[in-house]
Amino acid sequence: MNVRLDRIRLIQAALQERGWIAIVILNHDDYRYLFGTDRAQPRAIIPFQGPPELLAFSGEEPELRAALTEGEVMIFGSVGGQIHDVVGRLRELAEAAPVEWAPDGRHKVGIQQWFHTPAFLLDLFRQVNPGIEVVSSDPVMDQFRMIKEPDEIALLTEAQRIAGLGMDRARGLLRPGVTAHEIATEVTYTMMKAGADGTSTPIYVNFGIETCMLHGRLSPSPLERGELALIDLTPTVDGYCANLARTFVLGDPDERQAVLFDTYRDIVAAVRNGMKPGATVAQLDALAGDICEAHGLGDFQVYGIGHGIGLRFEEPPASTIIPPHKNLPLAEGMTVTIGHTVLAIPGFGGVRLEDVYRVGADGSDPLFEYPVDPIVAA
């Protein structure tokens, strides 16, 4: 465990500025960001003042007390005991907080409310804390998590490198009659053997018309000569997520396939040139739209060409999930994908070429260079 007291103190300053009494951690990504490790059930309280507090079962006490040089460990032997202790602790924080923080008598507590927040736990939290107003922790956490430190960039880069190994293996398997399940199995083994923790999303291997899917599946029918094959890989390293997508064609591309490939290459080049501090996803989408129009594919553009990525597969800006994020300015040190959306002709197929980039002072560079080489000999 590597407790990041520097990050915790910044968060506490933001809590005090907003008048919140605490952030309750229920998610793996926030827990890893603050404590440098993960647990099957990550639980912690970051109070507006004082040391962080870990919640753990009694059997975990010796390990956590040895690792936590500054902070408290709240031990419980049952879920009911945990709930009782958390309710009591939040009441103590509310009593210690300035009265002006709760003009209506209800103090605010931040909790992440993204993909992996257990809905039943959030509902139970509200039930047992009727005097607490639960708010999204995003306004506090996002401002710190969006800008990646050098060690975070290194982990993201390693994850992207491992994704490249998986993509090499996938490309080498492409032949008439290969199944998506076979490719996914071999790719998973390759990436895990190379050091991946797992994947942040399912592995998508889509053939033929199913390449139109934004988030596909394992296509049920084997690959045929002349078909497009879209492969999307998301290995993680110490929780940090990669995102590498490539589209291949088994044999020489036909005219429409060639147009899709040419268009997406031009989209990536234009968006990469435009991905600078101050730019927004809306502006990047406009660049992509101009390219689509120039290639006669304006009717098929899907908005949301990029999204933030880090300890969560999609982080701000995540405009396809939260539309206002399309106007969130990029900043130096953010890590953002280019190629999130599929450029698809309905009833025919689609192409996607996705990589992770670091936003620099004057432009953006991929964390790991992986070639675009779509034609596979049939």
C-alpha cells in the first residue's frame, strides 16, 4: 500500500472549499488512486479534516494497520457493523463541520457515481443516512485525476504496449474460418502473460456487418475472405487502462472498404493535430466531421471521437456519456483516446482506429506507436 497523502490533502482542501464533510470511496479506481493498491471491496472515508479512514473486515486489520502509517482503520465483523460505524462517523463529521456548510441541515458527502458504483450500496447508504445529501464526487476528484503524473503515464504506456502485443497476436490469427472466440482466447492469454491484470472491458472481435457496432461482441460466425475484422483491446496494468483498436480486411479491400480506411486515417491525423490544450471534444468532432464530408461520408459520422482514460476506461471528457463534457477544455497532461467511434455504413460495415494520446503543450503524441496496416493476405 502506498498512501498518497499529497493527493488526499488536495482533496480535503477541495472538500473544505465546497463545504462537503467527506468523500466515501466505494470504487476500485478511486481506492487505487489514493492508496496505491486495490481490494475486492474497496471502502474508505476521506474526511474534510484529519487522516484517511479505511474500512475493513477484522481479518484484514493487521495487514492494513502495518501499511497505513497515517490514518485510521475502522474494523468490522459484519456488514451491519460496517454500516453502523460509517453512519456514526459521518454524524461525528457533521457535528464538527461549520454550520454554514449545511443551511438546510443536511451535510454533503461525495460518492463516485459511474459504471462500477454498486447501485444497491448507494441506495442503502442514502437510506441509513437520511440526514446526509449524497452528491457526485466528480467536481472534486476529476480536477486531480484528469492530469496524469509521470508514474501514471508510465503505467498507461505499458498497458498500451501490452495491447500492441495482443493486437499482433490477433492479426496473426486472421484467416478464413477463424472464430472470434479463438482470437479473444489467444489475445487474452498473450496480454495476461505479458503482465496485464485483466481487461477493463470485454474484448471485442467483430466480423463483417457486425463491425458497425460501437461496442461489439464476439461475432458468432467465422471470418470470411473479404470481410472487415474490428478488434478492440483494453488490457490494464496496475488498474490503468489501455485502448487499442484496429480494423483489418482479409484480402484486398473493395472500394467502400478503402474509402472507410482512408477516411479514418485522415480523421486521426486531423484530430491529432487539433488535440491541444484548450481544445474541446466538440471542436475535435467538427474536424472529424469535415473529413467525413470530404470523403462523402458526412451522413455516417458518429460524434465523440475521443474520451479521457486512466484508472477508469472512460474518464472526462466523456461526451458520449455526459454530453456537457463535449465543451470541457483539454489540458496538458491529460490522456485522451482518438478513435472512440466507429465510422460505419449501415448494412455494410465499419472501421475504427483507436489509440491513447497524451495532451502536450503544443500537441499530442500517442503513448505507444502501433502501426495501421489493415490488409491481411487471404
